[in-house]
Amino acid sequence: MEVSLPVHRPVCSKTILFSDRAHFKIKPSLGFFPHGRTGQSFQSSSWYKDYSVAGITASADFSRRRQRKFLTASPEDSVPKGFMPRTQVGTSTQRRDQKNDGQKEGPSTPATKDLAGPNKKTIEVKVETDQKESVEIEQAEKVEEEIENEIHIAKESQLAEKRGTGPIDEDLMESQKMKINAKSVGGDSDRIALEGKHLDISKSNEVKQCESNKIDVSQGTTYTKGNTGDAIYRTELEGKHVDITKGDDITQNRSAEIDESQKALKSMEHIQKTDVSVSEEKALEESYLKLKLEMEADLRQQELERLAEENFLKGYKLFYYPKVVNPDQDIEVFLNTSLSTLRNEPDVMIMGAFNDWRWKSFTIKLNKTHLNGDWWSCLVHVPKEAYKMDFVFFNGKDVYDNNDRKDFCITVEGGMDVFEFENFLLEEKRRELDKLAEEQAERERQAEEQRRIEAENAAREADRAQAREEAGKRRGMLQELMKKAVTSLDNVWYIEPSNFKGEDMVRIYYNRNSGPLTHLKDIWIHGGYNNWKDGLSIAARLVSSDIKDGDWWYADVVVPDRALVLDWVFADGPPQHASVYDNNCRQDFHAIVPICIPEELYWVEEEHQIYKKLQEDRRLREEAIHAKAERTARMKAETKERTLKIFLLSQKHIVYTEPLNVRAGSTVTVFYNPANTVLNGKPEIWFRCSFNRWTHRMGTLPPQKMLPAEYGSHVKATVKVPLDAYMMDFVFSEREDGGIFDNKNGMDYHLPVFGGVVKEPPMHIVHIAVEMAPIAKVGGLGDVVTSLSRAVQDLNHNVDIILPKYDCLRFNNVKDFQFHKSYFWGGTEIKVWFGKVEGLSVYFLDPQNGFFSAGCIYGCRNDGERFGFFCHAALEFLLQSGFHPDIIHCHDWTSAPVAWLFKEHYMHYGLSKARVVFTIHNLEFGAPLIGKAMAYSDKATTVSPNYSQEVSGNSAIAPHLYKFHGILNGIDPDIWDPYNDKFIPVSYTSENVVEGKRAAKEALQQRLGLKSADLPLVGIITRLTHQKGIHLIKHAIWRTLERNGQVVLLGSAPDPRIQNDFVNLSNQLHSSHNDRARLCLTYDEPLSHLIYAGADFILVPSIFEPCGLTQLTAMRYGSIPVVRRTGGLYDTVFDVDNDKERAQAQGFEPNGFNFDGADAAGVDYALNRAISAWYDGRDWFNSLCKLVMEQDWSWNRPALDYLELYHAARK
């Protein structure tokens, strides 16, 4: 049958919503009431579809005052399709109106059974869906009649109590008749509209659970709530009838439930008998809310009892409520200890965390519940970030129930997934790192501030002490002077008036005939005070006096304010122009100031003035130092950033990215040009990518087919960079399953990722070498060991150096030098010392067999034995000290034995983590040892790409070309820095290079006795050996002199014959070109700095040069290199006329002059062009000096290349 359910609309509710989980929410509507009332009872509430069918509430707190109409009554003929008209429900207001009209009262509403047909045994609920499907619910006739009778009785009782009140509008009466439309229950926009209409109950086909109804009647209101039974009935409402099979259970509970509802009804009706105040209305609302909460609690308890019984019967010891767990929600977890290992334990606790035990751990004690059986429970809050809850139970000590070692888990629905949580953790880590960085910065700032305050205090004390000392010296000298001072000197000078004080105008008379100025017409006084305290402070011209006794002249002067003594001399002209003086036989003239401040007060003030002057000088000096340090740091940062950009663009002809700087969390597009690689001509290119040196948690991404780019032969692929990436790694292949790969000759392609929350873990690199600048340097090897180590350490890696403890070490450059340990190897005790050199940790090995007490680094007959012992001892030191380096880096023949000794004796006995990298600095020495080291090393390098090609055919190198790489050396920008160089007269950068080099040239000419003239100056700084092209050097000297230039050579020859040859040449030049040539045949470090700065050109005509640092240092100082095209000279100097394209391919601009031949014609070709450019295009030449200064030839770029090599060795 069709049933029309009359209800009053809740005064707070416009609509009842179905959420995604199909529960009802009653939303409050502000401004709905005539008096604008709201209250707690109007808050939204919800019932999940898993546990109840519906929750329909009506307000019972209308005021008895006559209400203003605010809703339009529905027309009588406006009846929804499928529903029969119903008799309107009378109210107390209607009855009052009927009395006034003389009408009889009739029944206010028919009973439910009167609306149904006489033979109906089913209740048909119209379900308004898109398909207009209906559901018939068959129910036992006895139960139906009992419910209907109870409803009828309750309504009659309600109407009887209302008869004493006056009538109200029929419109208002009509507005309280409501219809519930439930459309598409479980959809996204399902709503039950309570807009002053009749109530239709509709449900969609998606309703999966049907529970029996509990009906509570209050002031014409129907409460519908879910009743829990032994099980949750799951019914497919597919246009079929639903049989209610639990009628007996419903019958048993119905009377008690209706009695409870009637009690609430009577309580609410009693409140409505009189007009209520606002406070009473609030109390009414609270009462209603309490009633509703009690009903919900009853429903929840019944559901828990059902679940407990159901799970116990199935043998399940665990359940939780609600069944669907959402983020940011409290859930209750139940454990039946009778089915658990904790059955006899007095205490039961839950220990858990979320998201695979990675988020917000918790430990909570369970309490015994009132459920049937041994059920314990606790509340757990599920955080909003959770996708899973993991937990175990235990007794607080050592007895656990952990689900047979699999742990318990509950899936959280509707929240984050695993990858979203990973990103969330990364964001949390980023915030934590930012916070830690801020805290660290604040600590450093406070520490720096504390250091500054302490330094200022110390400086103030030092200045006060210095001021006292200076004032004491001045006081002693002035007191001695005052003993000799007089008020006048007979027939020489006197002062009028004789009694004067500071700031008085006095006239000083001088008898010209008393001294050497007798016949001069122009006489001046040059004066000061207090033993010339402020220098020359008085200057005035004397005029002739009318006094007849002698030749008297006078001048009017003002006595200085704080003068105790006046000091002066007489001269024949003003200051800076006088030549004849009368200075009282070199003792000057001194006169006492008769009226002056007390001497003690004067010296207190004098000490304070000295102190203030010292403080101001210190402040200006420190500000200048600070400003210079800031500018130096800024220039270094800018240079490093520029170099990184060049590094990224250096392989643009093969691969590059957009954007150029790859940032974590962003999307990057990789462009690849197979035409310049081994994949040239392949129909497909596949892109394989990962992060963090192929170690990222996501592993290698699936192969991605690259698409044609918009231009050229490039193809492209797009990649999302994770937040925890610090390096992007990739290779290319011809097919999805592999085939031919382009992996950059085994190095792979790598690009740094900026802004990630994870930093690259540091490597530990150990250099084993026999040279190290500046403490044990012979050649370029020592520079490389120190500078490369510093550059790699600056990139946040750990670097140690192992060095022999020579007895000729320059220990003044070693800080914190101390004994470290002692150990034995090969029957010899080896003492180990530790110290810091240029900020690097250095371990000095001192074997007690005297190998390194020879007074030299090289030159002993047993050098091979000495260095072989050192290599073995160094590896033994690493082993016995527990070192586990990632890379062991050895250099040249002197530490080549490290490679095979490591592989044969140590790789499998404690140092298995390490890989060996070997660098060839000069193949001219120790080729057999170098060849053996090449065979045993994991990676090998030499000091420039071109030199690696030149020696690739050597028998020691050729078999190992697959692991042989050329990496340029660099120079140390802190050692060679014209902006902070104490050996040059004027600091300069590229901005003032012209002025700086001009001052340096003048200082160089003056120091060496050369002609001070604006001439082109060629500098030569070299070892005088055949490798360095000494015959080309001689020719270049004469050619420069022929072009009216100047030449300065600095260097010495290890071969005495060559040394003597250059001594003779020096003597010859001294005789013929003494003002334009100077040969300094020794090594002088300060002079080398001045030559680099003062020379216009630096000549390097080497026959072969593995790398060469001279040309790099020259460009650092703005000097133009003139070089022969060989080895590293070819890699670093690009001819201004011939190498523009080659320079551009390397990311540089042309920067010098070079030549190919090893004869005089070759030298002339380059040198003549250079000198002509100096003469003919000075502006262009100056711009070239500026350009070469801005090129970065430091270790910034080589350090990046070496790190790539280290990682390739470890892969």
C-alpha cells in the first residue's frame, strides 16, 4: 500500500544530504527562522548506510507565539504522482478557529490503517529514481497493526493536549506538512528535500543494507532509525519486494522503543504549553539533542553487540567500528582475548603506527567492554595522512599477539595512497630541513654575534692599552721638550702679548738677522703645537716691523686650543715650496703657553682621543676587509654558477634539458640528438631514466619512447622529477628491450637536480701521493693533489691525504700538527702524524727506517724502493685504522704500486668497498709502473683530453683505453687571485684590469731595473728543460726585443749545462738590452705573482705539455697566453683568429694566440700577431684582457668531472 508520512519539518533543516558513503546529513540554514534562532540541536548529524537506513528528525521547539507566515502552502491538488491525497492534520490553532466559527472538532488525522486498503498485507514504498522503480516490503500483519495502533494512540494523546491553544494560520499548518524525496541514494548529489511539502520516501537501487525501523512519534513527527539485529541484511533492491524475516525480533523490541519515544514526546509537549523564552528554547534544543544522542548511542550499542556476536561465532578475535575507516576519524578497535595469546593477561595494550609503521606511532591501553564475551576495546584516532593502520597487541611487557608475525592492519579508505604519502613525507622532511637550517643559521648568527662582541671587547681593550702606551710616550717626550721651552729668546724671537692662552691671537716676532734668512725677502713661519702633535698646523707669512733695534719681522697666528707648547721654524717660502730654514740648529723653536689646561686633564683627554682614533681606524679597516671578503665570495659564487651553466651546455650538441636547471618536484623535458652518437640513424630512440645515481626508491622508470622534437634531429621525452632527487641519471637505447646503448662510454648521463629534500651522500676519497703543495711541492703534481682535494671537499665530500713525512717538509704551513698513532709493517715501526694543510686532513707516514730523512723528495738512488714501501705502508695504515674509503686515488709512477698492491693484498681483506683511480701526470717518467697501474685500476685519467689522445697509442695506455679519460687540471683561485694578492701593488678584478695591470707593470719595471715605459711586456715563467722548448724561448726573447718590447724570464734549469747557457744569455742581454730584458734564473714565488700581473703576454712554447698551469694562471691575471698547440695548451687556449668555432663548442670565447710548429717560424707567427695587436688595437686588447679574466680555469669544472669518474668507478 502507499503510505503518506506526515512530519513537521526541522526548523533548522533545508535538505538532508547523502554523502559518498550514503549517509544523511541535516544541514543548518541560518536566517530561516522568524526570530533567527539557532542552537546545538540544529547541527548536522549523519548515519552511515552500513548501520542505519535513515535518520529523520523534526524539531519540537516551535514557540507558542503566533508565527508569521514564511512558507507558501502547497495547493490541495498538488499531489505527487503515485501518492493518494491525505487528510490534513489539525492543530491546536485550527481547533481554536473551529470553536470561534461554531464548528465541531473532528479527528485530527486518520490512523495509518485507515489509509490502507482492508486486505493489504504489504507496505509499498514508492522509490523515485530515474527508472521509477518501486519496492514492496512484506511484513507480518500482526506487527503492522501493532505499530499503527501505537502511532494512532500517541497522536490522539498529543492532539488532546493541544486543544487549549489558539488557532494558527492554515498556511503555517500547511508549511509543517513535509515530504521526503530521496533521489538516487548513494549518488554524488542525492538529497531529501524538506521544503514544506509532503514526505515521500524513495530509495535507489544501490541501497545494499536494510534494517528494521524504529518509529518515534513526537508532535506529529516520525523518527526513522536503523535497528540492528543478529546480522546486517544485504538486499538487492532491484525493483523487487523485500521480505522482512525478523518480525518476531522487531515485535519484542517495539513496545519498549515506542514507550521511550512517547516519554520524550510528552516532555517536549509539556514545554510547549506556554510561551517560552530564549533560554527555555535553548534548553529545549539541548533536550532534543540529548534525546537524539541517546538514540544514536543505543543504535551503536546494538550494532556493536551484533558485530561482537557475529565475529565470535566465526572465530574472529578482532573487529573495529565503524566498518569503513576514513582519515581523520576516531575508530574503536575490539579484541576478544579469549581467542588470543593474551587470554590470561591482566593488561592488554595495542601498539601500532600508520602507513607501514612509518607514521605517528601509538601505544594505548584497552579496557574491558560490556559486550558478551571477553571483548576489550580502545579508541584510536586515524590521522588524515593515513592509508593503513598497522598494530599488534601485547601485555605491556613481553607477551604479544601479532597475527602470527604478520601484524594486524586496517585499510583506510578515501585518503592518501602510498605515493602521495611518500611525497607528503618528503614535504615534511623539506620543512624539517628548512626548520633545522633556520635554527642552524640562527645558532651560527648568535655564535658569530658572540664572537663579534668578544672580538670587539678584546679590540677595545687592546686599543685602550695602545692608547695608554702612546699617551705615555707622548707625555714623556713633551715633558722633556717643555724643559727646553722658553717664553722668548733674546735677539731672536719673542711673543706679544707675553701672557696668552689657547685660541688667542698672538704676534710672533723674528729677527731676520739672527739666522740663515738674513738676506731673504720672503719669510714664512711653519708651526704646530705640543711637539708637532698634529703635524704642520700653522703657516703664515711674516711682514717687516717698524722696530728699529734689529731687522724684526712678525706674523699673527692663533694659538691652538689645547696647546701646552708652540713649535715652529722659519723658512723662505710656504710649506712644500721652502728650501732654506731657520730651525734653531735642528732643534726647532718652542715656546711655553703661559695659560693652559691642567696637564693631568690634558693627558686624560689625549689618551681618550688616541683611543677614539685607534677605534675609528680599526672600524674602517675591518669594514674594508669585510667588504672585500663579501665581494670575493660573491665573485666566486657567480663564477661557480657560470661554470655550472657552461658544464650543462657543454654537451648540448648531444643532450640538454628544458629548463636547463632541473628542479625537484618539477617536470623536465630531455632533448637528445642521436645524430652525434652511436644511435645515429636508428628508427627509434628509447629513454631510460632514474635518479640519485640509479639508487632512487622508485627504481628505474619504465623505458619511454622518445618523440620527435619540433626542430632539427633531436628527440624528446618528459620526466617528472621526484622531490627527493639530487641527481638525474639516464641512458638511451635503440629498442625498448635494449639493443645498442648510448651510455656516454660507460659513464652514463647525469644532471644535478636542485631544490631536493635529499642531499647527495658524501663519498670518502683518499689520495696517496708523494707531493702536496705548499708543504712538499716539486712540480704540478703537488698543486693537483691539493687543489683537486679542496675542490671536491667543497662539494661536500670527505677527503684525506696520505703523504710521506719528509724531513724537508715546510711545517709552517701545517696546522694542528700532532702525533696520531704508531703501527708496524714489514718489520718497521711507522709513526703516523696528523695535521691540516689548506683545510685538508693529512696523515704523514714516518717509517723509522730513514727512507724519508734524505733531505729531499726526489733524487735518491733508491727512489723506487722508497716510494714502493710508502705505497704498501699507506694501504696498511688504511686497513689497521679501520678506514673504508670509496675511492683510493693514486698519482703517477711514484704511487702507482697502490693499484696492484690493493687488488692483490687488500681488496678482499678489509678494503673491499674501495675502488682505485689512477692519474697520469707525465708519461715521460716511470712508464712500466704506469702501465701496470693502468691494468689494475678501475678508472684512469690524465691531465687533459688532448694529452690523453696524444698518448693513447703508448703501449702502457693502448690496452686500457676503455677506462682512460682526459680531465683538465685547474688552478687554485684562492692562491692565484689578483683581487687578494699581497704581492702586487693594486688589487684588481676584470672591472679595473687595465689600471691594475698598469700599476703592476710599473712596479715590475722598477723592481727589475727596466725602463719605465709603456711597452709590450712578454713574461716567461718555466722550468728550463727541453720539454719546455728552450730553443723557442731564446728565439722569442730576441724577437720581442726586435719589436721594441720588454722581456722578463723567471725560472731555473735542473741541468747545469742549460743553467750556464742561460746565465751567459743573461749577461749578453745585460750588456745589449739592459733596460728591456731581465733573466731571473731562480725560483721566486712573490716575483712570479708580479710577473703574471705586470706582463701583457705569457709565453709557453712547450714541445709537449700534459696540461700546463702557466697559461691558466696568466689568464687569471689578465695576461694573454701565447702557446704552442699541444696537450693541455691546445685544450685551454683558443686562437683569436683561428679557433672561434672550437671555443664556442667548449662554451668559451677565443682567448689567446697559438702556433703549431716547433721552430722559429711558428713562434714568430703567434708572437708577431700578439705584439701587433697590442700596438694597433689597444682597446680591443684591453677587452681581451677583461674577457680572459672572466673565464673560469679553476677546479670548479674539473672537480665535477672527477666526481663523475669516481661514481663511474663505483658503479
